[in-house]
Amino acid sequence: MCTGLVWQWVILAVIGGTSRVSEAGNVQAGSPFKPAVAAEGFSDAIRSLHGQDSLADGGSRYLPPEARSYINNVLRPRSSMKPLVYTPAAGSGGGLRLAAASGVQSPASQKLVTPSEECLGALHRTFALQNLTSAATITMVDSCGKPAGGLFFGNSKIMGNYGECRYFKNVSKYCLVSADISVNSLIVPSIVLGYTPHTWGFCVPKECTEVDVAILFYEGSFNGTALPIKSLYNVAPGSAVSADCAEDMPYEARNIISIVICALLGLFAVVGTMLEAVFEWIDSPSSEDEAKPTSQSAPVESVREAPFEEDATVAVVNDDVPLLGHQNESSMEYQRLSQPTVSAEEGPRQLIASQESSKGSSVLSHPVAKFFLCFSMVRNGRRLLDTNVPKGAITCINGIRVLSISWVLLGHTHLICLSYIMNPITELQVVKRVTFQTVANAYFSVDSFFLLSGLLVMYLALKQMDGNKGKMPFFKFYFHRLWRLTPSYMIALMILYNILPYMGSGPAWKGAVAYVDHCKDYWWTNLLYINNFWPTNFDAQCFSWAWYLANDMQFYVLSPIVIIGMYRSKIAGFGLTFFTMASSLIVTASLCAYYNFPIGTIAKAIPPNSSYSHNYTSIIYEKPYCRVPPYLIGLLLGAVLRRKDDYSWPAFIRLRPPRVARLMKIGVLLCGWAVAGVCFLSALYGLSHAAHDNEFISYTDSIMYITFARPAWSVGLAYMIWACHMGYGSYINSILSMRFWIPLSRLSYSVYLVHVMVVLVGYGSLQEPFAYTDTLMAFTFLGYLMMSFLVATALYLLAEAPLMELEKIFFHTQRAPVQHAQR
């Protein structure tokens, strides 16, 4: 009797794992904790809320008399265990998918299984009457998940105590069992598509395998004791169950090699920093020398960094430097006087010091020394923190870049948390707020980066061609781009695939990092920047949030067509740009109409006959022919800002009396700001009424919004940048152009690469679900934002900045010194 009761509580906690149901009803392996990192994926998670009443009016309506029969018969005897059919789950963690054997045509790859004798024997021994008071047995029972409150607000994750179960690793193991359980909507409100995936934590003897745990949960009985969840939630025959058990992962060769590479980068940084510190000390004058005037002094050189960048990178506007590069920055090279002048009054001591300085200069010019100095954290740190800007720089985009990458992180923080909260119904009610549309529509931040990328490519290319007689150095144009983005990108991918799985632990950890297994098959698509085309399914991508980089690289490769056309003829350049943009809009609208896609946002007003699925992301959201309009608008803006003298005020304003002309300009500018405001607000809050009132969005409105929302946002942003740069931005320009944005903007590319990994480590290491509240999410976002910038700083200092310095060595780039006083 005691054994049966103990087993009842043990089996209660076994349920947490990795299965997921597709739209067609087929069970797919993967974890309920696996986040979908595309911004539109929010819609998929909440579309079933359409038509559901709020729970705020009381929960009694969900508890009809039929519920009593479920509760009264929770412990009714069950039939004996039946053989099951299992299929190895795709993806990570060794999860298993099972189905009832009866009535199933088993393919050759499936086999009938029953609980192993080792597991059953271990259960009998562990929970035998004489062992019930042992520390290991008590710990196993106590660490199993027990039903908690919040069921009517979607709390379907009963995790137990992961750390307590893992304390006796030589005796027990922690397993999560996940089941897509059919739910009677009159008892518990459904979250997604009529089923509620339940995840329970279970501490079992180490002899039990994932198959054993899944089978025991599926059958729901042991020694005649029924599993309560089977009766309460009516697990129908054929329902799938998958299990994942926490185990210490062994290190493979690829993991060790990746760690060694990271260690070498750190070692190079230490050697370079020490080398620079030693020669700075040798070269520094003594206190007596500082008080004496010298006959000659080396020019003072400062870090000259551009205030804006390509995509998430920084570039300099400078006429006498190579195209589009960080190579345009001052390299902080040590410039010595090769033959220092020594006066007779200074004596032998000064001569000896000058000779030592000359020796130090010769050492620094050695290729090995140059290599290590590229990794100097002193040099790279100075570059990162320098706030000097060249005259005429578009300074407002520093603030835009930092705010945009923070917006990306805000959206992902809320998106991924859906898999880790215990009250998803509460968050799905928060979605109704008008103010929450700012979070829901965070994907417009990506369009901001597309616009900035096009702007800088056109602006800098035209500037370079003006100083090069209309010629474009194609090799440097493409090589710099690849060298600038790819190494840091590949290092981040290496960390994601080979190191991230070892950076955390917890009941949901295996699910959080499960999708990195896709990198095994598709890492090369990221290297070639074709990951937005292959694999065809967005969910199968490696480094899935890098779809932006693939698009941006593809735009960059084709941009010389528009750049050269714009240089040769404004009419040809503008005509080609508008033709391409119109074609893109037509293609987007046609795809929306053909596939009947709903609004791609967190709106509850999704038509019930919509064919919405993850295909929206794969067919429209990540495809360059649908995302190119913001980039094209950026190209036009770059041409206008570079050729601003050709786009002055029209004659009918300039020829007016000064006072009248001034009033007309003010009127035109106010109209421009009004149009920009309408573009911003219509894109961000155009669907807020649908989310708040549960209204349906018409078929035509869906096509119009998906097609024109991003170009509208880009037009508004383009006007704001133009007005700020031309001196019409007032306080907006003052805020966006503050100098403290500059160091943060230099980190934006690295932040983009690492921020999702930071969020996954944070959420995936949680020991139990947390309750969603606005205050908690605000603190969570700020914590992830700070950690992302800290990790990005390390990536910048150890990889991004050193590789830019190496590029200067390859091309023998020289920079003129710039005085610190030039601000």
C-alpha cells in the first residue's frame, strides 16, 4: 500500500520533455521549451485565443458538473500496460516519440517496447518498504514535481526540483516527460489549437531509460495505481509522449577544439596587451624629461572612429582612405622618430634613451609584434571608447543603432519567455494592450538596420567613387565586407554549436539548446550566407536569427548595380530603385494572397480559415525579395545625403523673400514630420484595435499591412535621419547624436550575434517556471541587455577589433594622425 502511494507521487512528477505538435496533428520531437526566435512566431503561439473569453470573469464557468466525475475517479484502477511503438525523435536530447501499438501500422524503423526489467527492478528496490526512509529515496520522491496552482492560467509545467534530484547522481536521474494532452475546454482552457502540452519533472532510478519513463507515464499505472493526469486530462490512445533525461554530456573533439580556439584568442590578447604595455613603458619619458622641452616631438594620434557603420558596423567618412572600412580608423600605430635629434645639452643619458626608443620601434615593426599588437586590449579598448567624430558625420544613427538593437532584444526577451512562464494566459491578455504593440512589433527594428545598411553603403561608395574618378574597387568592396562580418559570425556560431550546450543546466536546459543540433547539417549555409534559402524550413536553421545577415549580404552583393547607376545618372539610379521596390511589393502581396497569410504580428484577430503556419517565416519573412524595400529606401537616402547640394529647396521657395521662404520651409518640414509620425504610428499601432477588441482583420487589410507596413516604417525613419543630418532635428537630433551612444553603437554587431545566446542561457538555466509580470519582465530585459553588451564587449575585443587591425596589415593601410582637440 505504502509502495503504491509513494509510486503515485513519483509518477505524478515524471512529465516533462520534448514533443511538439504540428499543425497537421503529427507529433514532432523538440522541446516545449524550444523558442521560435522569429518575431512573427508570436502569432503562432497565441492565435487560438481568438474568440476565447477572458478568465477574469471567474473560473467557475470552466468547472461544470462533469468535472466532479474526473476528480472522483482520479485514482480508479487502470488496465495493465500494453506494448508501445516508439520512434526516435528528431533533434537533440535523445527524446522519444511513442504511440499505442494497437491499430498502428509499424514501419520497419519502429519496434515494440515495454519497460525494461532493470528499470522495474530498480523501482521495486528503491521504493521497497525497508528503503522508504533512506535519504536517496526521500530525495527522489521530494524532488518529483507535484501539481501546483495556476492551472486555469496555463500552468502546465510541473518541474519538481532539478538540483535535489541531481544531488544523488549515482542513484537517480532527472527526467522530463512531455505529452500533448487533449483537454476538455470546459475544464481547462486550451492554449494552442485545442491541446495543452504538459511538462512534468520526474526523479527516477538511474537504471531507467527515457523509453522506460515515457512508457510508464503513457500507461499511467504501476501496480494498479492510476496516474491522476490520465483521468483529469483524458490522454487519448495514440497520444504521443516523449522523455528527456538529464545527463552529463561528454566532450567531443569539436568541443575541445572550440575551447582551445577561444583560449588562444584570450592568450593573444594577453600577449598583445603586455607587449604594448612594455613598449609604452620603455617609450615613456622620465619625470625629469617631462619637465624639459624637447627639440622634436612625435605627432599626437587619436583613435578616429566613424560615428556610423554598415549594418551593425562602424565606418568612417574619409576621402583619403580605402572603401567602406574600419581600415579608415586610426590604427594607433606607434610613430617614432627614426633619427631622434639629441642636443649637446641633453648629454649621453638622452642619447641612450633615444637609442632604446629606436630599438623599441624596430621591434614593434616586426610582423610577429604587429600580429600580437592587433589583439592588444589597450589599443582596442581605446578604439571602442573613443568618441571623436569627423566633420560632417551622420551622428544621429549612433542612437538609432543602439535603440534598434535594444528593441530586438526586447522582442526576443518576451518571445522566448513564453516557453518558461507559468501563467501564459496572463501574458496573452497583456498582448491586448495598445502599449504592448511596441513590443509585439519589435521586428521593425530589423527594417531599421536594413535602412541604415543601404544608407551607408550608398553614401560611402559614392564618396569613394568621387575621389577615384568614378571607379569602384570591387575586390576591396567585397573582401572588406566578408572579412568584417564573417570571422566574428563564425566564432559566434562555433560558440553556439560547440560551447553553449555546456554553459548551463536545469530542467529545461536540453530543450533550450536543442535546436543547435541543426548546425551539424546546416552550418555551411551560414558561412555562404544562404541560410535564408536553405534549409527551406525556418525552424531547421542553424543560428536562426542570422537570417538578417544573409539578407544583408545578398543586398550588399547586388548593391553596385544601383550604386553605379546612381553615380552615372540620377534618373537611372532612382528609376532602377523604384522599379525594384515596386516589384518586391508586388511579389509580397501576391504571396500573401496566394497563401492566405494573416497579419504577421501579435494580434488575436486571425481569421479561422487562415492557412497560417510557420511557412510565413519561411516564405515571406526571411526572403530578400520581400525584405528589400527598406534597404532600397536606405540607398536613396544615402544618395540624397551625399548629393545634398543637388537636392536643395525648390526655386519657388528659394526665390521668395527671406521671411516668406523661412515660413514656407517651416511648413514643409512640419508636414514632413507629420507624415513621418503617421508612418511610425500606423506601422506600430495600426492593428492595436484588432488585438484589443478581438476583431477579424479582413483579407484585404492583411495583404495591405504585410506589404506596406515595413516600407512605411522605413520612410518615416528615412525622413527623421534626413532632418537630423540637415539640421532640422532639434532635440531629437541632440538626443540621438549624444557621444555616449558611439561606444555602444560599435558593439551593436556583436550584441546582435550573442544576444539570443544570452537569453537562452538565462531562461534555460531556470530551475522552475516563473510568473509573468510587467515589472519582472522589465528587470529581466534590462539584465539581459547589460549581459549582452558585456559579452559583446568581449567578442569585440578578442575577435572583431583584432581582425580589423589584421586587415590593415594586409592592405598596408596608413592613417593620418588626428589631434584629440578636434572634436
